[in-house]
Amino acid sequence: MTPKEPVEHPLAEMLMYRLYQAWSQSNPVFVRLCEGRFGITRREWRLLACAVEGGIMTSAELAAAAKLDLARTSRTLGALCEKGWLRRLPDSADRRVVRIEATEHGLSRYRALLPEVLRLNDLLVQDLDPGEVALLRNLLARIEQRGRRMAEDNIVSEKASRREGGTRRAQYA
């Protein structure tokens, strides 16, 4: 096929690509706000917000709320505890369990950053009317649910493993 032949399903028409493009165009603004103005990474912000909004929870519960794996959650929790924005609380019933709680400093950081994040989110959808925003939220929720079911149904059985060659494995197999 030559590059000038029409493609049946071009990348620009694929929904996941378009969602990624929408995210990647706005992400730098949020990164500059979080890291540049508030000294917090996007992942730290997500965990802090989940901890503030969800109250005291285990690190596994926090990871689930933030939609992160346990390893990334653990590393990010360490950074947030070091900054004094979260703290670990031992569980009196089970010494293996540690609960996570936002500190006053963390709550203060959350309260300072939240209005700015909300403002940027409003700016991002300012060209949509309220009905379109509501529809978009509904459609995204349905896409999230379908994605979750697809993952649960294991519709692609191959596992991704960068340690075992990742994308190069298929190329050289």
C-alpha cells in the first residue's frame, strides 16, 4: 500500500486516539499548575484528592479510588508523607494494615489547588453548553464501564511485559 491510498479507519477517527489527543492537549496546562505553582505532581494530586474526599482508608483502598496500581500508589504515598500532606496510621486490630489520612497541610494544599483545577476544567469545556457537558460526562461514564467490562472479560489474553521485550517481542517473534 502506498502512503497516498485511503485508509479504511484512519487513526484520527479512532475514539481512543481522539480521547488521548484531548487529554494530551490540556495536560501540560494542568502539569504547570500542579507542579509549577503548587509543587505537586498530577499523581500526587490525584492521591491527595482521593484521600481528602474519601477519608481514612487503607493504601489498597486509596489505590482503587485513584485507579492506580499498588506499587505506584506506595511510591507516591511515600512522597506525600515526606511532604507532610498525608500520614500513615497503624491499625490497632491488624499490625499489617496501615491506614492513610490527609494531614492539615494536605487538606490546606487540596483546598488551595481545588478551585484552580475546577477553573481549568471549566475553561476546557467552555465551548460546550451545560447539556453537552452532561452528555459528555454520561458518555464517558459508559465508555469507562465498557472498558472495565472488556478488561474483566479478558478480550485480549496476551500480557504486556516490558521486562520480557515488550513491543519488540512481537516484532522479532
